Amino acid sequence: MKIDVVSLFPSYLNPLNLSLLGKAQEQGIVQIAIHDLRDWATDPHRNVDDTPYGGGPGMVMSPVVWGEALDSIREQAVVDPVLIIPTPSGQPFDQLLAATLAREEHLVFACGRYEGIDSRVGVHYSRDERWDSVKEVSIGDYVLAGGEVAALVMIEAITRLIPGILGNPESVIDDSFSRLDCLVEGPVFTKPPIWRELEVPQVLRSGNHGLVNQWRKDQAQARTESFRPDLLSDRAEDPL
Ligand code: JCH
């Protein structure tokens, strides 16, 4: 998978070269390129933003500069890429979207700053047949200072689903939200059996797999009821 990230603060994306993703890049499973948006600014001051039409606080990122950046990335591409624009007003990012995007060959993340990117950028690239699709995506109901951290979150969630990137594919399938029953995971334990007077539940050390599985289901149900009742009501509406 090829991933391009365009940002005014390219060093925000440095974590992409660490750990799991650093290794995946060395192995050639993923190729990540970080681009500085300012490289495509043309005016003498290399500005990338301007005042908002209709008034109001802050600045809006120029569609002219973004157009140059995204066109030039498309020129280098060998397949139609998916354009992902992080924004607090986008489609919610979830495990299903992560799994869908993990099957794509080329993702381009357009990370905005200030009050965001001129809305015509998303409209224009939705109509451009040289792009597979455009997705405006929110990672949650809070406002970040820019799209970089949202892109990091999405890239981590997406790339760990690519076959060969994790040594341990079963742990991926068993995660919260990738399970068909849509419950969060219950608690997990390792040695020692007693730590600071806290004991690992006896059932987990009983060796009875049937009892262990039932206990885990009950724990997952209880945790979901207390922290994520929304998941249980969604499930009731959903025939799956
Ligand atoms: C972003 C901002 C005020 C945006 C600029 C670009 C995504 N889930 C999620 N939270 N926040 C983001 C995100 C993504 C890209 C950008 N900002 C800051 C500030 C806004 O409207 C009043 C919009 C935030």
C-alpha cells in the first residue's frame, strides 16, 4: 500500500517511521511519503491560507495550493488514489471504514490546519475521475488543531489490518469492534497470579475453556453496558 500525507507540519508525522510501520516500510509492505504543503505555495510569501468568505474568525486553507499539491501527487500515482480529508464534520471513522481502506492500493491524506480546507477541494476531487473517491472523515467528536493527529490515528488503524504487517493475525480478528457481536473486550491478565493483593479471577486459571469463554462473554457484555450502551442499542436495530 502506498500512503501520501500532505501537511504544513510534516514532522508531526514522524511517528510513522517508528515501530510496526517502520518495519513494514523496510519490508516494502507499505510505502509512506510525507509532503510539505508549502512546497506548492506560489505567492512570494508562500501563503497557504486566506480570510474566510462571509467573515468570522481564523483563516481557511487555499484551494489553489491544495489543488497544485494533490494534482502533483496524482501525477506520480500508478492507480486512482482515495483522498481522505480529516475534518470534525466528516463521516465517523470506525473499524469497518479502517478495514475497507486497508484493501486500497493508494491513500492520500490531506491534513488541514486553521479552520480547515476550502470546501471546494473535496467537491472538485469527488468529480475528478483520476481519483477513486473522496472521504471527509472525523476520528471523534472533539476538535483537534489540525488533521495530522487524525491521519496518524487512521493510518495506524488501517495499516495494522494489512496482511503481513502483524506477526499475529488472530489478535487482529479478536479485537474490539472487529468482532461480529460488536461488544468491547473484557479485562485481560497475565502473571503473576497475585499482584499487590489483586488476584487474577480463578476461572481464568481453571483450565475449563467453556467456563473461560462464558466468563469473557459476560465481562464483555457488562463493560459494553456500562461504557458503550450505544453499541447495544445499535445492535438491536441491526438484524446482523
Ligand atoms: C481540524 C478546526 C475549527 C477545524 C483544521 C483542520 C478532526 N475528528 C477531528 N477533530 N478535529 C479534526 C480536525 C481535522 C482537520 C482540521 N482543524 C481545526 C478548528 C473548526 O471548525 C470550527 C474546524 C480539525
